[in-house]
Amino acid sequence: MSDPKKYGFTTTILHSDRQKPIEHGSLHKPIHTAVAFGYQDARELAEVFQGKKSGYRYGRQGNPTVAALEDKITGMEQAAATICFATGMAAIGALTQALLRAGDHVVSSAFLFGNTNSLWQTVTQQGIDVSFVDATAVANVEAALTPATRIVFVETIANPRTQVADLARIGELCRQRGILYVVDNTMTTPYLFRPKDVHAGLVVNALTKAIGGHGNALGGSLTDTGLYDWARYPNIFDTYKRYPTPQWGMAQIRAKSLRDFGASLSPESAHHLAVGAETMALRMERECANALALAQMLEADERVAAVHYPGLPSHPQHTLSRDLFSAYGGLFSFELKEGIDCFDYMNRLKLAVPASNLGDTRTLVIPVAHTIFYEMGPERRASMGIAESLIRVSVGIEDTADLLEDFKQAF
Ligand SMILES: *Cc1c(COP(=O)(O)O)cnc(C)c1O
């Protein structure tokens, strides 16, 4: 692994642990459970605490097993640095804790993961102003910018209605204005899309989903692509300006969010997620192929009112998606025609499981308006394009014919 850049996506992940000395030649990074790290020289301990020497201080701020996963994600995103958190929401919450102050303004896509939407409502109560815009057109983002705008936040393919943000044009706008552009890459994963290519400064990945991929561990990450000039960010504390400028953002996030709020990823979870990541590309290929086949079959069925999947030519951002992503993802949603009850339909599915995760190896279905988007109420749901009968499907790696048969026989 002398030059990781020359290897492909999966090869790089499989061999990334060995880029640094690994204990006893273990082919997996071992699970380090120690919370404290001892130094033979007390002065060395002080230097580590002062950031003058690299090393681990205390498990809340970092751990060798977690650091190996952070390196893997940095490699996948071809970026500069990554910090892992206990969950995807902890990673997004870290942004607000570390980087935003009362009086700041955020422009966010209106088409959002439900809990991210709720988080923005929470910070609104803390003196941060959030504008929700239709981010499928850059003009809406531009119109919402104010002199106090610190962050523009979008998802690649929105969950569950699959609207695709105008990613490249928003990136160019943020670059011109010196605004931090944050892209939640969970739905596309770094295998289908790298936000760095559209000039994102920070990338969010919910590792719980496709990267871990087996529904057996929670985790999240923030990745600094290295493209944002932190000297232009007004809220950096002087203590973190001791570091070279490219490190300011991550230094502040690691201290102000991970250290002070403590949503640290456990080493056991980091291990599960790292093992899952090894097969992410293989799983994504199967999931994307299955999703396209199912979406096409349902769209052709007269009992279906609408299918939302960027891989279908009928999707409003189909061409944009084709230009941006190497495939269209493993998630789609659909609406049944009036008269067919969405609960009855889901109950007749024999393979697909009613559950709220996504990016699992198994196909999962959920009635969106009645579960994950229930709390926000009918008005906000309508503004996000969420019909009361909408079923979200997170497509797994089952054999394609079995899935097609399951969704057909359930009518
Ligand atoms: C699931 C998800 C999150 C949150 O991740 P958790 O690990 O469940 O906290 C954030 N963004 C998107 C797009 C998601 O799908």
C-alpha cells in the first residue's frame, strides 16, 4: 500500500489498516477497549494533551480502533481527516455544537432525514436561524443566503422522497461566497459519489447505514475534505488557531463536540463498521440493481400511483443524478393507488420486513407518514412531498427474482 491512490475502492479499504504498523500483524485492526493510555514519560503525556505530540489522551476523544475506521473513511472520501461519533445524528449534532453560535444562519435543504429536520428545529430555539429551501435548484439556496449564513446543508438523495440536490451548483456558490458546504452522503455513500468533487467542505456519513451495512452497529462520521479555508470561518476559538489552518475545523469539532458532549463511537462498534465497510461496494452494486428492477416493475403496475427513484427517467432529477452518481442508490419510495391500504400491502410482503433502518442487507419497508415523519405533522409532510400512503423501501441484497416476486404477490 505504498500509494493508496493507485488502487481501487475496495482494494484500498481491505488493505488500509496495514498502512500503519498493526499489532502482531493482525489483519483486522484489533478492538482496543482501554479507556486510558499510559506514557512512560510524564512529559510526553503533557505534550500529547497540549497537541504537540500525537497520541491518545482518553477514550472519549479517540481510540486506536476508532482511528483506524476514521482513516478508512478518509480514504473512501479521498479527503483530509475524519472524526467518528456514536451515531449519524451525533455527527450532525456535532456541527451545531462546535461551529454555530446564536445569531448565525443556516440554509438547509427542506428535503431531509426526519431527525435532522427535528435537530434544526431544536437549534432554532437556541438562537440559530434556519431557512429551509428547495435545494433541487441553486437559485433557492442563493436567495436564502444572508451575511450571517455560516453553513449550507444538503443531502445527496433525500430520504424518503429521493429529491436530488443541485449539488455541483450549490458547491460552486458556496465556494464563491466562502460558506461552509456540508453534504450528508449517507444515501449515496462514497462508493457512488464523493461530495469533495462538488466542493463540499464537510461530509456527513451515517455509518449505521450502508457503510456498516448489516444493521448491527450505530455510528456516524464527519469528514473534512480539505477544500474549505477555515481562515474564512468566523467561529474558530483562538486555542485551535495554534494548529495549521487546514486543521482548525476538525480540532474544534473534536474538542467542542466529541470531548465536551461525549457522543463517542465505541471500539466494538467501530470494529463491526470497519468489517462491514469491506463489502460495501459489492453490496451497493446489488442493492442499486435490485432497487432499479423493483422500481421499474412497480412503475409499470397500474395499482401504483407513483414511484420515486432517481434511476427512473420519470424522476425530475434523473439526468442530474446520472451525471453526479455512479448508480442511483438502494432506496426508493412509492404510493399505492387509492383503495389499496398501505398497511395491508406491507403485511402481505413475505420477505421485506417492516422496520425503520436503511442500508441493511435485508429489504426493509416503512409507512413513512405514520412512523418516522409522524411527529412533524401533516403540513410539513405535505411541504416535503410525503403522501400519507408513501411506502419507503430500503432494498437489500436478496436475489432479484425473489424480491420482484414478493412485491408482486403482495398486491
Ligand atoms: C440515518 C440517517 C442519519 C442518522 O444516522 P443515525 O446513525 O441513525 O443517527 C442521518 N442522515 C441520513 C440521511 C440518514 O439516513
